[in-house]
Amino acid sequence: RANIKKEKVEHLVTVEEGDLRELNIRGASHIILYLLPESIEEITPMLVQAVNFGATLICNTWGPKSFQPVDRRDCGESSQVTLYSV
């Protein structure tokens, strides 16, 4: 939240706290995950729905097993993220 404020992007970003399994992500434009594979698999049906409604799924390390990587992007000097589609 401090970085969001520092970068002055509050109007672009929504931060939600709670049980991810109960969160409505259907209207999200971008979903950024940094979860273990077991947790990703648990919410894969939600992710499929969100991506089918136009969301971009960005994963740091692992993505859903049923998704296909479509691109890798540099994120800092020594890190990359992967973008996925259904």
C-alpha cells in the first residue's frame, strides 16, 4: 500500500484483504499472483472465469497447470513474471 501511495496510482489499484476463495475477481483487469501451486489450483476456476472476462493473469513463479504461458516480462534487474491465458 505504501508503494501504491508513493507511486500515486491509488486511482488504478485496488487492494483486497480476505479469503481469496471468496473474493469476487470477475471484474479485475489484472490479477497478480504470488501463491504456492496448491493454492493456485484451488482458485483456478475463479481465474478461468476472470481471464475469460478479459483479465490478464500475471504470476511470479507458478501459474495454473491448465493455463498456457503467453509471455514473459522483465520485472526489475533479476526477476521475470509470466503472463498466462486459458
